[in-house]
Amino acid sequence: MLAPSVSSSATIIKPVTTLGALPPPSEVTFPGVFGWSPISTGSLAAALHLDRGLFATWRCRGIGPTELPSTWFRPAPGRPRYYRVDQVLTWLAARRGDQLDTATTWRLSLARDLGQEVTDLAEVRKLAALYARAAGPRLSGGVTFTPAGFRDYLASLLAA
């Protein structure tokens, strides 16, 4: 008897194992979030094709992107840490010796996600805060701010 042939369309993605193998910021996407949005460790690891344990090791060694204050967020199972998309992208760029800043990532997000071409930095910050306020303290991916944390997060978007 012949065994039925099995066709598999699954793609196996080998996790990144070194800092040098991280993708450039232009190749990283965080679906459904803006350049100023917070993301969890799980979302970050998935977007970068990283093993969460390896990323935790990098974080403990102080070579990861800047974390957002844990007091801004409601406790969640697994105690995730949170990062802002722009800070992850600028960290990736810096690891490669490239130049990328917060204003650029926000401008690109406004143009790509909302069809708004804005060059004035103050206007970019206002729009980011406006859209963040409209999204509210509960975001996709299990990100939930405390009331004080959401207020501080919005203030951080407007800070110079």
C-alpha cells in the first residue's frame, strides 16, 4: 500500500541567534500599530523572529531597546515588558550603524498608515498624541495602560 503524499506549505523560520543577524528597520513590520505605539515583548520577538529567551538575555545584558516604565501598564500574565515601536526601530538602526530617529519613524508611520505627509516636528508630535488618545488605554496585543500610565504615555509623546 502506498502512503498518501503530503504537501506542506508551512514555512519554517529559523530564529535570529545573533545581534548581527537582526533585520534592518526597513524590513521590520508591526502590523496594526503606529510608530509611536507600545508593543509587548512577544510582539517584538515575533516581528524580529527572535527567541524570547535570547531577547531576555540581551535585555539583561543591557543591549536591547529602551523599555517603557512598567508602572504605566496593568499587570498581565507572564509579566511582559513593553517597548515603543520607534525605539525598537532606532535601536535596530543603531546596531547596524544607520541613522534613524523618532521623528522620522513617526513621519513614516503617519504617511504610510494614515496618508498624512507632515514635516513639522511639533505637528508630528501633536498628531501622534491625538491618534494615541483616540486609540485609548486598551490596545491590541494585550497592552493595557493604567490611568496614570496612559496620561504619562501621552505626555511623553508631546515631550520635546
